[in-house]
Amino acid sequence: MTFGYDMSSQSLSSRLQALSDTYKQILDLIQRLQKFPANSGLPSLDPDPRIELASEIHQRLKEQEDALEIVMQEVDDGMVENGPVGGKWVGGGSVMRRRDSEREQERERNAATIARLGEDLKTYEMRIYWVNRC
């Protein structure tokens, strides 16, 4: 039966979407940080909101990096477990090929999303690095 695979595929897709949504929130924070005026350089007892926001962004990026790494490992483990196409024979060659094709398309979409999220992470880390230097 392929029900279990479909559920894990939906779960993976929803987790990837959640990661993507969080990346968008991080990008918004980076853009906010870019709009902050530079620190005057004068000592102050109040914490610098720029530093606080930068720290929050760094923390979120680290969490996202960890979450993406876990998802990538789970995908790799699933590929080894299920084989390149995976699934069980459900009867009827055309039904099996169609389901395998659908699974393969889903895997390709997920792999593309994972690759895009990895690139987004690198881009955001570079952006925050340059914002902090200014």
C-alpha cells in the first residue's frame, strides 16, 4: 500500500513550505535591519536595536540551517530505504508506473525546493554579513 508514502510526502512538502515561509520572514528582518540608521558610535545604556535584530536574524538562520540539514538527511535516508522510485507493487503495471512516476515527480519537486532553500540560506547569510559590516 502506498498510503504511508503519500503521507510522508505530504509531510515533507508541508515542512519545506514552512521552511520557505520562515525564510521569507528572515528576509523581511534583513530588510528591516538594512533600513536601521547606523549606530552613532556614542556609548549608550540602551541596547542597540540593530545589534538585537542582527542577533535574532543570526539565530533564525542557524535554526533554519539545522532544520534544512535534518530534512536533507531524511530525504537521503528515504531514498536509500525506498530506492530511486520506491513503493510497493499495487497491481497492474500501468498503475504502478503511474504511481512511481508521480512519486518521482514529487521527489524532484522536493529536491528542487531543498536546493533553492539551501541557496536562499547562503544568500541570506551573505546579506546579513554585509549589512553588519556597514
